[in-house]
Amino acid sequence: MAAKMGIRLPHQDDGKVGDALDELQGREPDRVVMPDTADKAKIGRRAALINKRHLATSGLTHLKAEDANKLERVRNGVRLTRLASEHQAVELAAALHAKFPWMRPATEPLWHALRQSVRRGDLGLRVPPMPPDAPPGIGKSAWARSVGKRIHVPSVVYEATVENASFG
């Protein structure tokens, strides 16, 4: 029927179906309009402004490019990790304490948070923020990396001693 009416179907497309439909509807086929140099500059400025505002809402503009690149790994989400039982939380805390006994003030709250996460049946481990308050060089970063390794997740540790950071 379409062939009798002179209408070409999409599977018969020779690149002119859109123009043919426009002509059937009494419209001129679309023409490509290229912006001039001034319009291109205006479009570029507007795009840069939109990008700047978008970045400002991300809360990450204060990061160095290297640190922002580290966060790219989690752009599309993260894999959640669970502990099978409270016993596993106890084993993890015991292993951390054996390796870092001086980090007990950090290991104990972690142990409690892991146990609570298991008890609640959380989909993934939930651990509250734990900004360490200890002198430099005692192993805070090594402890944090060890936690990540023991719960089988990649970890990124930001060294506050080299950042312009403050908790107060």
C-alpha cells in the first residue's frame, strides 16, 4: 500500500526518507545551519559556564586533579561488601588488633560498627566516618589500607598531613 502511494518505508531507506516525508507533509526538507564564529564563541562560553556550575555542585572542585582521578573509579557506583556473620567481624577486628595494637581506639569502634551492620542486615557494610586524631607516623594510613584489604575492597587513603585540611 505504501509503495502505491509513493511512500518509501524505512527499510527501503536510501538516505532520503526524511526529506520525502517532509515533502509529503508540505514542509521544506531540513537544512543544516552552521553557526558563525561569533555564535560558536557564545556557545563555547555558555557550555563552559554550564560545566563550571555543574562542577561546583559536585563538591569536588577543591580536589587536585590527581585526587579527582582517583575518585573516577567510583563514578558508576561501587560494589557493596557484607560480612557473613558477627564472628567474621570479631575475626577481622582481632587480626587488626594483632597487627596494630596501638590503634585500639580506631579498631574498637570499627569492630562495633561492623557487628551492628551485620545485626541490622545492611546490604553493605556501614561504618561511620572516623577521622583519626593521632600524631603523624603511627600507622593510621597503613591501618586504613589493612581494613580495606581485609574486607576485600579497593581503598583510597587521603593523607590529611599533606592536604590543606581541617576537622575544626
